[in-house]
Amino acid sequence: MSNKIHKKLIIGEIEEITEIQSTDKVLISAENGEIKEVDKSKVGMSEDNVTDLISTSTEFVKNGEGWSLKYRVDNPSFYGTIGKRAIDLSVATAVNSVMPERFSFGGNAWYTAVFGNNNSAMGTASLVSGGLNRSQGQCNNIISYSSTIIEDKGTENISKKNNGIYSGTHNTITNARESVILGGTLNKITGDEKPKSGNYSASNAIIGGWNNEIFSSPNTNRPVYSSFILGGELNKAQGYYNIVGGYSNHAVTAGETLFGLYGTIQNTSLNGFDFINNSRMFNVGIGKVLNGNEVRIDGFSVYRHGLVTAPSLTTSLINSNNRALTTNEWVKDQIANFKLPTNWESPQQRFSGLEDKSADATYNKVMVLDADGKAGTKDAGDLGKVKTVNGQEPNENGDIEIEDSEFVKNGEGWSLKYAIDNPTKYEPTGLNAINLSKAYSDSTTMLGASGKDSTAIGAYTLAKGANSTAIGWNSKSYGTQSLTIGYSNISYSGFSTVVGGQANIIGVESEILTPISGQNSRASIFGGQNNKIINGRYATIIGGHSNTITATSKYNITSNPLAQNSILGGNYNAITDAQNSIILGGNSNSIIGHKVERNWAVTVAGGENVGKGSYSAVFGYRNKSITQGETLVGILSKTQDEALLPNTYYPSSRMFGVGVGNLVNDVTEVRKDGFNVYQNGLVTAPSLTNELIDSETTGKVLITKEYLNPATLIKILTSATTEQINQIKTLLGI
């Protein structure tokens, strides 16, 4: 009897049999590739014949030019055409019926990775997980439920890419770039199919909430850009650098920031790009619903030209609180009802009796599928165990022949036979490692799974770190227990994760041999393109383009590494040497650590903003926080002294500011403040001139100390008699 025994493995759950524990049964391969268990007596084998026999199940298989669950091979009508080097672990239960002209279920583009139920990835290097999600366009990632990313390239073939929807349900991004929706329901970011050349709807973000929308202004070829909605409901943004929160607020013009409830809405035909002199920059809505109808009311407004109003601040409200700000209306009312005293000698009737207040102004579970395709969980330790099927008879000659396989034992691990045939392209396979990486042409770097217990799948992938995984095209995992999925992504740091997108990098190559603080960084990048995390522990970048988190090794004053910073979408944003800080989308924003005091918990969104002060928040365009707790909105606010430290208490430091500056000829900065609140309680409106106060006709304009000079009072007091005017002059010393 001839027993031809060869090593054979079908891609799937695997276990090397290095020692036979029982001599009663052996595993063989049927003609259809299934692994069978038979009595050894039927085949005349000895223990020596079967040592090192390899076996697996067949749930994960080669499928066309990619890899998928066997379920997809058995149910091709439910899926599209699998993409080259795609990884498809999704289950489709029917043919897609939603926008079938755009979407078919599964990973149907190059380098895609798809998981979950009834999901579709139609764009290169996209990641889709969850249920009922559909994604078009390059590097457009979804981890959500029933959410969609749509791309219309138009006649000019302009791609819309590097977007992400993470968590939430029924969210949609259409024709945008570098934008992100994080959580919430029915949120939408909508750009243009045919944008003006070089101007894309980009770098926008919605964080949570319900039925919020960012969209391009309908009356301009300028797209919406670097706008941000923070939760709430029914909020809208259609301009550049908008910030919107609260309920049913709608930002229209460049830099407009809105909070509160049911604020009034500017003329929606206004251009969302240009700097309009009298456009609103900041507003707090205090509206309501009355008898089922919206009643839009404003509580506080700041305009670009410097006007500051409190539209609902009545004279009775001012009279009810001694610390209330006053309006021009209130002052005129006080003057109109002014009664001259009859006895100027009485101390109680002299202004000197008033109080002087000028100084007080202050991984053990995984998801699996059963034979019916139902999902469930299983202990991770159970994976890799051999599955057998009873009943396998030898052929009529009594021979059992196991054919050679494309997947074979290789050194201390397993690999494609291609790796043995082309050893110069691969690093030695690590102990218990799995190498399914293939080089279709010469590569400048070595490939394979060289780390202990590592896994490499796809083309030109390398898993070098112990327990590391690299999947996709040209993705490389150097760090211990690192995970890299996608297109040309790299992880140099341990315990780090890069999932989806293109050319994203965690760590630096020099740290593989000489680790500093970035080693074992536990950092993560999800999607996007050209994003980098360098030496930042627990740092996270979600989507976007060319964002960077950097720690220059360690704090200057402690031995603890910098940590826990995040960038959500946008492009060209950067966090350097900061702690517990976040950039919420936008463009070219930065958070910069201090060389003497480390800064903490900085939040930045919008465009080209800089955050330095701890606990500060910077929104809008080209604003910079310096001291702790400083919050800035609007455009081009004035910057405090940059020599001030980020954690030091300064009584005269600014706590809140609204910038109303502009760019002359789109080049020259003119920085102006519309409204400021300081640590010591001082409140100023630096651009509120007497002429603006006089030009406001409702009387609800706030007024300044400058306006309340004696000459102005006399001018206002037009109804005073000559004798009264002379008495007031004497009283005031003029």
C-alpha cells in the first residue's frame, strides 16, 4: 500500500499537530478539500507517517483576487465582484436593493476590508463594519449602522475621499472630503458634485446629535469648509468656519458661531465665504416653541463690524439686577425719566455717595458565524482548533493521497508556497506565524510574517512584531501586538492600530531598535490618508488627511510620555507636546505644548487656529489661545502676550473672546475683537464705537463707558432746560 502524505492546509482556523496524542484516528483530505477523520487501521498508517499533518476548516478562502468567507463563494448572487486583495468577512443575506446602481454588498474594490452584515465598500482602501452600511469613494470608512457615503465624480472626474462615519445610525456624507460624522442619528454632510476647481466641501465635522446638517450655500460656487456641529438637534451650517450647537440654529456666513435654542437666522442667500462687514459672528438663541410654532429670539449677538446687542434685554430686566449689563435703550430711558434734586447740599443726593466698583471688574471575545450564517461570540482561545468530519474511506487501491497545497509549513510557521519558492523576498517566518502575503513584483522591503505568532495577509505586507497583524496592500506592522489594515499603512509602535485609509503611520522607524516614549504607544489611526502619530501614547486620529500628533520624546519637567490626544477628521491639523487635547476637524489647526509648563485638555476646531493654554477652546478662523481657560470664537481675534504661561493664573487674562477681524485682499490680517470677558470680571466691546451705538435704532445695543461721557449725556438730554444743563455741568465738573 502506498501512502503519499504531504502537508496540506486550507485557509481558515489552523493548528499544527506536532505530537499525536491518540493513534486511533488520523485526518485526511477528501477530493473536495474537506478534512476528514478516519481510523488509522483503514489506511495502514503509522504514527511516523502522520506526524506534522496540518488541518483547518474552510470558512475563510481565496476568492478571485481577494479573500472572503466561504459563505460569499457559496452565495455569489448576494455580492458584487470582490476587489483585488480585498478582505471580506461580511455576510449578505440578500441582494442590495438600496441605490443598486451605486452599491452591491461586500468588499468590491481594491484593498477594501468589510465586516458585519449587509455592508458594501465600493471605493479603494475603504473599511466598512457594522450593518447595512454603504460606502463609495477612496478611503471612505464606515463603522456604524445604516449609514452611507456617496461619491459623484461628475464630468470632471473629481474624487470625494478620506471621509469617515463612526458609530451612530442613518448618517450620510455626500460629495465631501476629509469630513467626519461621529455618532448621532440622521446627520448629514453634503458637498458639491462639481465644485469650483480646487475648492471642495472639506474638513467638516458633526459630533453626535440628531438630524444636523452641513451643506454648501445654495447661492455660491464656494463649498462649505471647516465647519463643525457639536451635537444638538436640527442644526445647520452652510459657510466657512462655522460652529453650531444647541437646537435648531442655522449658521450662514463665514465664521458664524451659534449656541442656544431657536436663534434667529441671517439671510440664507448671503455668501458663506466672503467676509461681510455687518454679518453676525456670534449668537446665543433663547427662542422657544409656542402653540406648535417656532418663536426665534436672540439673547446676545456680536457682529463683524463691532456691534454688540442684547435684543431681549429689557429695561425691566436691567432694573431687576444690579450686575446686569445696560443697553442704550435703558440709558435713554433713565435720562428721559431723570428728576433733578431740589437740594444739592444733601449727601444722599450726591453722586459721591455711589459705591466704587471699578476695581472689581473680574480582546478576549471574537465574532463568529455558525453554519446558518448567524453571528455570535466565541472565546478567542478556541480559535485555531482543528475541526474534523467523521466518515472517510480510502480509494479502491487503499491509498490516501493528499495533494500539495498553496499554503504550506514554512520553518516554524506557515506560509504561501510562493514564499518558499521566492525566499529572497521574505523574512524568515516566525514561530507559529501565518504568512499569506504575496509580492507580485520585486519590493524594496522584505515581506512576510517574521514576528512570533504574527499574521500577514494581502500583497507586500509585513508583520514583524510579535503577535502583530498586517492586512491589505503594502501595510506593515513592526510593533509588538500592532494591527495594520489598509493601503501602505505602517505601525512602528507596539500595541498600536491602523485600520483603513492610505499611507497612515504610527511611530518612527528609528524607534524599532531604540525605543523612546512612542514605543508601545497604544495609539490608533482609523481611516484617512497621510495621517501620522509620532511618539504620542493613547493618541487617536479618525479620518482626514495629513493630520499629525507629535511628542518630542518626553515632557521637559517629568518622565511621563505625552498622551491621550485626538484629531477627528479635517486636514493638516497638528498636536505637538500636549496632553488630553483634541482637534475637532477643520483645516490647519494646531495645539502646541509649552516648553516650561505642559498644557492640558485643549480643544480646537475650525481653520488655522492654535491652542496653547490649558483647558482652552479655540474655534473659528486664525485664533490663538494663550492662557488657561481661554475660549475664542469668530475670525482673527487679537492674541494675548505669547510669553504668558498656559497654566498660570493671571487676573487680567482673557477668558472669552469673539474675533471680528478680516483679511484685506485675502492676504493682510487685520485682527479685531468684538467682545471680551476677562478673569477679573471686566467685560469689553473693543470695536463698539459711539457711531455704531447711535446708528442702532432698536435701543437694544449695549453701551460702553466711552459712550457715557458727560458730553454724550448732555447731547442725549435734549429735553433738558438750560438751567438743568448748567446744573449737570456743575455737578459733573464741566
